[in-house]
Amino acid sequence: MTVTDKAPAGLEVIGAGFSRTGTDSLRTALIRLGYKVHHMKEFFTNTNALDFQEAYLHPERPVDWNSLYEGYTAACDVPTICLLDRLFKDFPNVKVILTERDPESWYNSVKTTIWPIQFKVKEVEGVPQHLLDCQTMAGNMLLDGDFGSDKFLDKEAMKAKYLKHYEWVKANVPPERLLVFKLGEANYKDLCAFLGKEEIDEPYPKTNSAAELRELAENIFKPLEKEAK
């Protein structure tokens, strides 16, 4: 860790998988195990999205992780997955959970769920500033910034970036600190054993399906669209 970076002792677990690979189910499971989890959904209320963007766009500047992850003991999804190189250096003992799915399936899921939302935010009048900041941050950080433009429509290029990310994580995290879950195969038995927690005898969460995500977006945007008419 550099002498100027500040890392909170409380960040114990990082979910390194891309959005739409089961990150919200992982978030829910970690909360059930007692963790306070940072996830993209935190920006529905948090107002510091652009602080994460600054850390990403300016790797030469020191980062105060205490400020960015204050109160959290785990983190997954955007923006965390875009800062892994720095986080792994500053948290050498963190446990890493990598959720993954078939690249084709991943791309199709993103294209029909969160990518349209990325642009809907800019089209609807009255969207709160913190959500606009979240949209800006995600567009500039995810997939090397291609998520925020039509470059995302190059499916093969995006799948290549996806695979590169997963290869990098597996190459940079020691096996004893890495747990890999393929979509649909995550379970409390393996998760609890990996984290040193007492096993929970209940089904592993299945949350944030494509249908649920579309409903969530509708609940956010429909009232604003009615007000604009």
C-alpha cells in the first residue's frame, strides 16, 4: 500500500464479478451473514458516486478508502469491480468472491437490462442529481468506459473485455483467497466455509432477476415521466 492511501480495516470481502452475474444475490447473502455491503444499489441514496469516479480516472492520486467505504465490511458490483487493481494492492488479505456466467449470456442480460437504464436516466426530466451522478460514474468506469457509449454494441469486444477481467482476477488472487461461483451454483455451504462463518440452512438468495430489475426501473422513472407531462 502506498504511504498516502488510507485503507479501512473493516473491508473484509470483495465481490469481483461483473454486474448481471449474481452480484445482488451475493450482496443479499453477505448481508444475511452479517456484512455491511457496498453495491451499486447504495447509490439510490448515497451521493458520492463521483468520488469513486475520481479514484478511477486519476490512479496517480491517493485514495482515502476510509471515506469511500466508510461503514462497509464488504463490497461488490460497480464501482468496486473497476478499482480492483488498487484495492487488491491496498487490501492484500481480502477474500474475493468471483461470480461468473457464460459471456454470451452475460452480454445479452446487460444489453436488455442495465444498459437501457443507463440512457433512460438522461432522457427523463426530474431525475435526482445523485442518480445522474451514478449514471455518469457507471458509464465512465464499467468496461473501460464503453458502457456509457454505443461502443457497448460491439458484442465481441465487450465479451473480450469480460473474459479479460475474469482472467485477470484469477491470475491476481491466490487460490486460498478466491471463491468462484458460476451463475446458479452459488450456495451457503461453500460461501460460509470460505468466509469462516457458521453454515446457514436455507436456500441461497436469488434476487434482481431481469424482470425485477425492469420493474425497479419502472418504479423510478414512471412517476417522473408523469410529472413531466
